[in-house]
Amino acid sequence: MRKILILLAAALLLNGQSLPTETPAPELSADCAVLMTADGQILYEKNAHQRSLIASTTKLMTALVAAEHCSLDETVEIPPACCEIEGSSMYLAAGETYTVEELLTGLLLASGNDAAQALALHCAGSEERFAAWMNEKAAELGMADSHFVNPHGLDDEEHYGSAADLALLMAACMERPELCAILSRSGAEIHGQYYVNHNKLLWRCPGCLGGKTGYTRAAGRCLVSCCEREGTRLYCVTLSAPEDWNDHMALYDWGFARYVSADVTAQLCYTLPLFGAEEKEIRLRADPLTLTLPKDTELKVAAELPPFVLAPVRAGEIGGCVHVCRDGVELGSVPLRFTQTLGETGKNT
């Protein structure tokens, strides 16, 4: 294999975006905070891995686990135990029936502790077993600073998380269309009762796609959110933040001014000599690779290619690969695929 080095100019790579003015990150009221890209890069952090009480942001994990174990149209009869839980509620009554989707809606919009308990008991049969599922999911997502003992987030010294972990959790929730649809709703009517989404960022912050609030006196104000502008998606988390709405809006404005998502391999195409067919050349095109990078980033691409290709070749087969690097660090690699089928009778396209 041979290597071909290419320097990608930032202006071309990032679609001609002007470079941002160098501005410091905003001052926040939060004790802990993180701003994360869709591909998991941390753009801003403040005590991001500190284990903290997380209040009702817990319900993002409850929703994720319930959605993975139950169908949305399953019917749930509300047991009396669900109607005795303190704190925020969707005011369920014992003996009533709801669908899983309706309970998820009350869970995420009205932050119903009763809905959280009902989902846990329906899915797992007990709060303890459901909490075990929550911890298994946390481990799967790489949430190393989190531990769950209940589905609602009421204070417990063994129930905690971190800002960095909650960003990973929010990203996982946004990958599920049914949860994304609920989180983006401003309100919903269920059984004649109208529930308003507690997440004020939906109408205060341009591009907000969803989020989850949380509060107890010990935890303070907690907020997890997702925002997308011009194709760039970011996740923001603040814990113990008296000015949480302002913290999130300030971090998003700062992040979107400095970073942009782009397919960095979209224009990469190569031609190699072809032997054994009427055509003398074969083209290869790179698979997509989307990265979120500072707008003034300069990248190097190293393409690994053979000196020539022997027919027959099929469209879509891998013929090489490209490595994308910044400052000597590889950010990602994708295969190079043949764009045509050549050298097979009747199949030259």
C-alpha cells in the first residue's frame, strides 16, 4: 500500500464558515457542567466527573430502560404503591390504566415520580430489579460515575451521577425516536389532564430539541438538554445551577460560535490504474465521516491505496482507507470503496 498525504484547508473543510472571535467560555452558576458534541467530544467542562445528586434527571435513564423493555402500547394498571410517592406527580389513581407511552409522557414532561414507579414495577416487577437494569445500562453507556437505586431520583446517598455521564445518557435517549418525540413536546393531554413540559429551553433557546429538569433541596437545580443548529448537535448538562436556563443558553451560544459539524471526507475521491478490463482506471470514494471541530481546524488526510487494481472489481468493495488527523492525532478513519463494477461481462456500470 502507498500513502498519499493531503492538507485540508479549514475554509474548504468547514464550508466557508468565518472564524470565530476568540472568546472565553462563559461564567456559569453551576457547580458542575459539561458541553459535549454528538460524537462524544467534551468542549467545556467544570467538575464534569464529580459524583453528585441528580434529582429527576434520573428519569432519562428510567425512560430509556422502560423503552427498551416495553412496547409503547402496553397497558399498565396503576398499583396503590405508585400513588404514595412524594414530590412531582402526574396524579395517577390506583386501578386506572395507562399505556407505557402515556406514562413516559407524564414521566418526561411533568416529571411524575408516580409514573416512574409505575413504569419500574410494570417492566421489572420491583424497584430493586429495575434499578439493577438502570445500572447495567449505565455501564453499557460508559457512565462510570453513576449509580441508581430508584427510578425517580429522590435523594439517596447511593443514588448519584455526573455531568459527563448525564450527557452520555441524553445522547442515548435522543437516539430513540419515541423518546426524542416526547422530549420535544411542549405539552400533552392524557386522560383529560394537560401536562406542560418543564423544560423552558424548548421556547427560550433556539434549536433546543429536548431536555429534562430536576430539583431537590439537596441536589439544587439540575438540567440536561440537547440543541442543534445548522446541522451541529450539542449536549449540555448543569448540576446545582441556580441560573440553569441562562447557563445552558450561554454555553450553547459559545459552543455553536466556535464549533461546527462537517463531513470531512465528503470530497475525497481517488483514481487508480486498473488491469484486466477494458477500462484502464477505477475510482474510489470515501465513506462519510462527520466530526465536530473548531472552525479554524486544519486537518491532514492520509490515504492508504494499492499502486494498481486487478479486475474484476465490484462497486462498494473496499479498496483502501483514509485516516483523518489533527496535530498528529488520528480523529477517525473510513474505508475507500470502488464506485463501479468493472471487468465482469455485462456488469460494467
